Amino acid sequence: MNERALRVVLPILVLVLLVACWHAVVRIFAIPPFVLPGPGLVLATLIADGPLLWQSLLVTLTLTFEGFLLAAVGGIALAVIFNQWRVAEYSFYPYAVILQVTPIVAIAPLLLIYLPQPMAVLACAWIVAFFPVLANTTLGLSSVDHNLLALFELCKASRWQTLWNLKLPAALPQILAGLRIAGGLSLIGAVVAEIAAGSAGAGSGLAYRIAESGYRLNIPRMFAALLLLSLAGVAIFFALSTISHLALRRWHESAVSRER
Amino acid sequence: MSPPGQPIVSLRNVGKTFESGTVALNDLNLDVHGGEFVSLLGPSGCGKSTVLRIISGLSPATAGSVTWPAGEARLGFVFQEPTLMPWADVAANVRLPIKLAHKEDTGAVANALGRVGLSAFAQSYPRELSGGMKMRVSIARALVTEPQLMLMDEPFAALDEITRFKLNNDLLAVWQAVRRTVIFVTHSVFESVYLSQRIIVLTPRPGRVFTEIKIPAPYPRDETFRTSADYGALCRQVAQALAGAMTAGVPS
């Protein structure tokens, strides 16, 4: 079997094995569903509660996507501003770092006091996703080949020309890497905010469903919702990886397959 | 041998001291005339590249003056590395200087690519090319604005000898066809003798002109010249001058 096929078959094999073990443990020890539901029950719940969970997933994903988009645009824009005006970088970069290192779980309850819940979820998604975009774009913009910069200087290129024709394209691999991290993080941010809001009980996002099901000891639904959340995270990761690959495939080492 | 009339660029008592206190150049005088092929030869660290950076305006001289008696020349710069944009294809890389000057490409890109023999590779990306081909693209990019003065900073240093010989011949062919002025920085005695009309030997740390050697051999030069006794004798002469420059530069 070739390597490509192995990369598909082996993870599937592991999955089947794990699910089988899970099923066996639940059966053999007769664990009640409110402690640990078996895989079959989780799947049944996923189908039965499908419409409700799907609605909630859409709510969470919409806010995640909006937070991600704001983080992407804001992070790239701020990095460009930092790159063009050192003063701005020196003034604001430390606060961007502080925003990043303060755990989002600790910020979320505060945001929920001041903002309506969807806004707070959006804000959390934005805060966690913002920094990787900013940091990676900043790195990319500042690590441009010095000789190419000299060439642009010799050609008497304007600041704008240098930014548009040299710095941004040169930073594209780093920007895309930042976005790939940000995608997963914005989902985490949104979920954290929804869980924190859980006790307030006003939301309808998927994480809120998990919190709610927990209070009601509806463990199968918790698992079903969790499964949906992971699938959503995987989908986000693959979507961004694909975009990154398509954008870089013609020229960047990371996307070009090595000849043997 | 050097053509009469006023030089295209003239360096007088040029010095360069870096912020770190390193004296790269000291009291350097150099006149380059239109259409000349001049090499700057010296050991690494003698400030050869700094001379090019000062002439191009990338780095200001800290002493002396650079003057352009016939008005500032249009420059083409070829770096030590190919210095191509990996995200752009060959044609786009060559077109860059025209684009940055807000001009339209009226066949200059195709023309420049033709001169370096890369017409068939306009749509290729730099990563698909060999080291020698990348350097050709870099030269085409420098030619595309029809510069009056080409500054070349050890462009072939990283290439293997066979490729270098080939590019030496091609560079001479281009130079003879368009008759640009070339200032060529190298640390290779053989390369400088093969290419130049005039070799300026620099002393190391601080760089200044040690001596100047004329290479009277006629163009076109080819493998016959490279294997001739004349060439061997000239190389020996230049190598001796370089050895002299090395001892002259060592502080006693």
C-alpha cells in the first residue's frame, strides 16, 4: 500500500478501534447513559436533536466567522500600520500582547456584563483570533529580502508601491499561517463566551447547548453537540488550509511538492 | 586606452565609515567613461560592493563626492543573488522596474528576455529555474530600463565555473550589442581579466585604489582568448597586483 493510502486508512482504523472500545466499555460495565452514553446513543441523539443542534451550530459559526473576519481584516491592517509607522508599533504593540496573554476565559464574563450576548461572543472570537494574525503579518512584513527592498529603492518606488508590490506578497505565507491559527482560535473564543454566558441562559449557540445539557444531565446531547463542534473546527481548519495551499501553490516551498 | 572626454561618473576622495566605526573606503578616486567595461577587483571585505552602493545612491559616502558630469545616468543594478520575487513569474520580475516607474511595457520585457536567451521561460516561476537562469532573469531585469550604467555586484560568484563561463560570454555579447557602461565587482582574477577593458585593484580595509591595469585584448573575446598565452600573462600580472594590494592594505 502506498503512503498516501496509509495516511487515510490508518486514522480511520484508529477511529474504528476507539469507537469499538468505547462501545465495549459501556456495554461490559453497563454504564448508564447519564454517566457515559455509548457511541450508538450519541449518534441517535445527533439525528434526533439534529434540527435543534444544527440551528445552534449556525448561530455559533456565524459569530465565529464574523469574529474571524474582523480579526483578519483588523490584524492585517494594524500590522501594516505598525510596519509603516514605527511610533504606532511602539505605542500599541505591548497592549496587543497583553490582550493576548490574558486568558480569554477570564475576560469573557466581563464582556458579558457590558455587551449584549451575541456581541460579547463576537468580541471574544475577535480577541483570540486577532493576535496571531497581527503577529504573523508583522513578522512577514518585516522579513522581506533586503536586496529586493534595495531594488525597490533604486527604482524610486513609493511607500505604497513597496507595500503593495513587495511587502504584502512577501508576507503572504506568514499571513496565511496566521489566519489558519486564527480560524481555530476564533471558534474557541466564541465557545468560551457562550459557555460563560451559559448560566445567564440567554443564548442559543452550540456551546450554550452543551452547558444547558450538562445542567439537565442530558449527557448524550452534550456528546452530540461536542461532536458537531469538533467537526466544525476541523472544517474551518481544512477550509483555511485549502485557501492557503491554492494561494501559494505556484511559488512557496510550503505548498510545492518536493521532487524526488 | 580609456575613452577620451568627460567621464559618465566620477568619484573624488570618496570615503565611507560605517556607524560601527569600520572604515570601508578611504580616499577613493575613480572615473568611469561611457561604454567602458570596468572591474573592481579586491579581496572580500575591501569595500568593493560599498563602491557600487555609493554610486547607486543606496548608501551615502561619508567623505568626498560622486559627480555625474553628463547628468545622472539611468542605472541598472545586479545583485550578488538573483533577488527575484518568488511569487511572480519571469516576465513579471523583469517588468518590475517599468511598472514601478508607471510606464507601459512596449516590448522591452520581451526584448530583455531575448537578450539573455530566456524568451521561452517568460511564464516560468523563479523556483523552476536553475541558478544560472535566475541570474539571467536578474540581468534582464537590469537591462529592461535601458540603463546607461550597469552596476554588477559579484553576480556570478555563486555559480559553478561552467555556468559562469557561459554567462561571462553572454554578458560580453550583451555589452557589445548595447554598449552600456558596466562596473563589475568581482573577487576573481580570471573573471576580471576575461571581461574587462580596465581592472581597478583595491586594497583591503580600508578600500582604496591600489593600481589600475588595462586589458588591451580586443573583443569579441571567446574561449580562444581564455586559453591564450596573453590571457595567462595578464592573469599573472593581475594576480601579482592583487597580492601587492593585500600586503599594502595590511596595517604595519
